[in-house]
Amino acid sequence: MKYFIDKLKPFLYIGGLYVVLSMVMRFVFMLHPITTAAFSAWDVIKMLVIGAISDTLLITIASSILVVYFLFIADVKYKKPYGLIILVALLLLLGYILFIPSNIFNQYGGVIPEIALTFFGFKTFCFALLLLLPRIYKDADRQKRLRAKLREALYFLTLFIYVLAIIFNAVSEYFFWNEFGIRYNFIAVDYLIYTNEVIGNIMESYPVVPLFTAVGVVTLAITIFLFLRTRVALKSIPNLAEKGILLGAYLVAALLSLCLLPAFNSIKGSTLFAEEIQANGVYKFYYAFTHSELDYDQFYPTLPEKVAENTLLRQLHAPAIERTISNEGDEQHRNVVLISVESLSAEYLTMYGDTEHRTPFLDSLANNSLFFTNLYATGNRTVRGLEALTLCIPPTAGESIIKREDNKNKFSTGSLFKSKGYQVKFLYGGYSYFDNMKDFFQGNGYEIVDRDSFQPSEVTFANIWGVCDEDMAVKAIKVMNDEAKTGKPFFNHWMTVSNHRPFTYPAGKIDIPNDKKSRSGGVKYTDYALRRFFEMAKAQPWYKNTIFIVVADHCASSAGSTELPLDGYRIPCFIYADFIEPRKVDTLISQIDIMPTVLGLMNFTYTSKFIGQDVLKEGYQPRAYIATYQDLGYLTPDKLTIISPLKKTVQYDLKQRPEQPSPAYPILYDEVERKQIDKTQADEGISAYQSTSFWLKNKQLNAIQK
């Protein structure tokens, strides 16, 4: 029995480390400032118990690499000819990864090829070391002793990698929670794909050297401890029968873990925070990675297709999705500049209760523009905001259309303006390959002006996300001056970047030091850059014939105690021009309605496939669409309906909280679950999402062929 216990020690110690550290992180998440929910004693017990079980199941599965490591410990494989055959096979595999561009790892993209190369390169090196180095001795016993010493060194390295992965995951989860208030999701998957930007963001946002040094020291100390406690497992090599017993026991445990882990991670909690805390972060990452698209009909509540279509079309006052939009008066082919501002939550504006005065320019714009005060973003990612403003359709389950393979030739604001003789461009201070923006916008007829378009002399400041907003503003003015010389109107969509972690910007521009790396600094600098843009624009001859739209892509955070906290989606929108009468519109509207409303202001008559509407027209029905990658929300002035996978429908009454940052413009609501669902509203929400998914799948939202 002691023999088998000794063989199990590495697994017990590694597993114990992972479970204990994961439990510590749960307490950290409970006490984190972003966690706004209160937990009862029962909630805490439930989170810890479910969490401990989930962690145990996960580390059991993750121990498979260690199992394989011990399984292949044997001296026979180093004897002729087996050793040379195995070494040649490993070298051929390395060659396949290095020299075959279409290899399976490259097809996955991101860091997968680098991970594969590192793993198999390390494996080849270790095997070659154990095979060739002992041959300096002729004596078999000395060869065996040297191989044992090498095996201990490699075991120490294996333990170090395991411990480093466990600690690094805990640190990563902390920073992810600090940013989003949830476990890993699609965003983390994106981070794995866009490693250059993400690593650069980390390098510029946090004290990396002290942090990594601390991680390294702690990892080394724990590894030494585990090594001394578990190296007894290397003293003897199990025979084939003993390996069979150990492997069989592990396979049973692993299969059981594979079956139970999804079930434990789907257990509901009292709040969204409780669900996230009790869940296992690694499993959440895996789930997000494998569920980038969700088939609506398979996972969500449905109506008969014609019933769903007709319900949505009635809201649009249209006989079909492809219909004619008519406006009285002559069309005004004015220039249009759409500015999507990174992470501009409504709460940053003074009128919504901000007391730090971080947006003096936008505050002034609120009083001098057509200002929509009750607007909701469709999602919590930049790609969702760009999707809403470009395609003017509700969000669909899974990944944004921008990042899907079928993302081209859609009916879009760009294609519409192009059909009216406009020049159409997308402007972005970073590299537009990020988040697949370049592929999407080029595939829908936009010209791209991004980081690659800048000469070195045009860049005064840049971080990992791109040139600062002020440099982009200067570039935008140059681009628009060139467009104006052609005599054709232009439509330019500019996506800002500076209000994003690490929140760095040129020194001396605002009263918050540029090295403070605070959200307040990022917000205030972007406000400053927008002021500079408008000052420069006013000096241009095309200015008086131009409509400017300033709107957020999404909020700074969507964390909350419910699936879709309303304050995590509330954003401002300004439509400004010298010829537009300033006023505030308090009607509830969606991000997808902005561009159809702009087209209405210009008296455009056109064939439309937009689901967004001109909110200034008579007959508009106030509603908004808000969503995560799987929870789809339909918002009306007094209710929120959420449809989710497993064909689930939940509905909430909305109650304004008594205390608001600004009583005149409340943004905080309690969501009180209804026992009796309002079927009419639920059907309206289901119809919108179901029909949008159906039309997309059947290419009915593609560009209109001339």
C-alpha cells in the first residue's frame, strides 16, 4: 500500500495546491470591490463546496500530462534500437511543426503553434538528453545512476511548470476579475489569440518585473517543497502490471471528472457573482473556447418562424425585412463622421452624476447637440458596438459577426452610403487586424486607415493599442481634407483607443499625470482629444456640411449581480452639426437605432435591411437589445426579458433605486424577477433574436445586389 501511496504523492500534492489556491481566490473575489453582491452564510458554504468539487474534478483531468510523464518512465526505451527510433520520430514531428505552414497547429492560430513547438521541443530535448548523455560512460550502473539524476532534474522542472501554471492562472484570474467582474469568457479566448496586444497591455498596465519576480520566487519555493516531499515516487520504476493498475484507476477518475465537471459548473447561484465565484475558471475558459457560436434554434426559446418574423416586422411597420424607407424633402448628401469612443460609460458624464468632471468637452456637447440620454449598448465588447453601428441589427448568440467567417457582403451603413456616392472609410489608431476588424470592414466595402497608414513623423505617442487619440484626430483631419478635395461626400467611422488599459497618453495634456494609468485619466484624455478634433474640424471648409456622431462602443464594465445589469450598458450619444437644433431625447433607444436616425435626419430614401429604426419618426416603439455572448436581453421602459441557452426565459420588473448619482437621469435599477412572465413582451424579444439569427443564416441580411 505504501508503494502506491508514494506513487500518488505528486498528484495529491499538486491537486492540493490547486484546490487550496483556488479556494483562496474565491475569498479574494468575494471581498473584491467590483463584487457588489452580498452573500449569506449559505451562499458562502455553497460557493466553497461546489467550488472545491469543481476544482478537484478539473485538476484530476489536468493531471493527465503528469500521468503520461510517469507512464513513460522506463529504461527499456533507451536501449537500441528503440531509443533512436523514438528520437527520429520526435525530430520529424518538430520538423512538421517548424516547416509545414499548413500544419494542424497553425490552423488553430494564436499561440497554439508556439505552445506546440515549446512542448514537443522540450520533450525532444529531454529524451535526447536521457538517451545520449549517459552514453559517455561504458559502465551500465553509472549510466543508470546518471539517468536517475537527470530524471530527478527533469521531474523538478515538470513540477515547476505545473506550479507555475497554477500560480499564473490564479494571478491571471485575479486581473481578469479586476477588469470584468467575471471568470474567463470569450474575452479571455481573444486574449489567447491576440497575444502581442495582450502581453503589451499587461507590460504597460502593471508593474511586470516585481510581479513576475514574485511569481517566480513563490513558484520556486513551492516547487522545492513539493520536490522534496514527492521525489520518492522516482525511486523505483513500476513494472507493466503496476502501471496498468495505476493507469486504470486514473482513467476511471478522469472519465468520472469529465462527466461531472460540466454539471457542477452549471449549478445556479443566488446572483451572477455567486455563480462565477463557485465556478472553475479553467473550465469556463474551455467552455468559451468551444462555444464561440451558439445555434439559436438549438439553444434558445423559439416561436413558429412566420410568427416570429411577423411579430418583428410589426414593430418595424414593414411588410418584409427588405423594405423602402422614405423621408420627406430633398436628400442632404452631407458628410458623416461617426466616432465610436472606447468604453465611454454614461456614468462619466456630469449630467449622469459624475463629480470628477472628467468629460468637460462632452458635457458641453450634451447641451449643443441632439443628445440621446436613454441609450443602451448591445454588448460589452468593441466588436459588438461596431457591429451594432455598422449592421444595425440586434446581437446574436455567440461570437460577434465581425469575428465570424461569414462576415462579408452584409447590408451595412457603409454599403448604403457607398450606394449614395459616398467615400467610405474605417479609421483606427491600432492595427486593424485586431478583433478581425480589417477583414470585416474591408469585406464590407470600407477603406482602412489604421496604424499601418501612419508615417513615423505623424506619431507623437503610442501604446500597445495604437497611436493616441490626438494623433488619430490629426490623421483623420488630413484624410477628410483629402476626401473633400474629390468633391464627393464622405462617411468616416473612427474608433478611438486611448480610453483602454493601460490608460497611457502624452504628458502635459490634462491635469491627471500620464503615468498614473487610471481610468479617469483615460476618459479625460479622450475627452481632450475629441475637443482638439472638433477645434481642428471647425477650421476646415467641409465642417459646416458635416454631421458628427459621438457614441460609446460599450461601457467600461458590465459587471453586476445580475446577468445583464442595466448600468453596465447605458451609454451616451451625441449627434452634432451647426444645422441640427440641440435638444435632449429621453426616449429609450438601442445602439442599433443611431445610424437609421442619422439617415432620417438627412432625408434619405433607401432600401433597408436594418432592424434599427429612426427613433424620431412617429410610431417608434421604445425598446433596446442588450446581451452577453449567451444571455440575450430585450429591454422596454419597465421590463427586461432575458432568453438564455436551454431555452430559458426570465423576466424582470425594473425598479429605480431611490438613490441615484443624478435623480434627473437615473441609471441604477433593481431587477425584480417576475413570477408571471408577460408573454407579449417575451414574444417580442424572442422574435427579434430568432428572426435576426434566421435572416443571417439564410443570407437575407446580405448587401442588396444592384
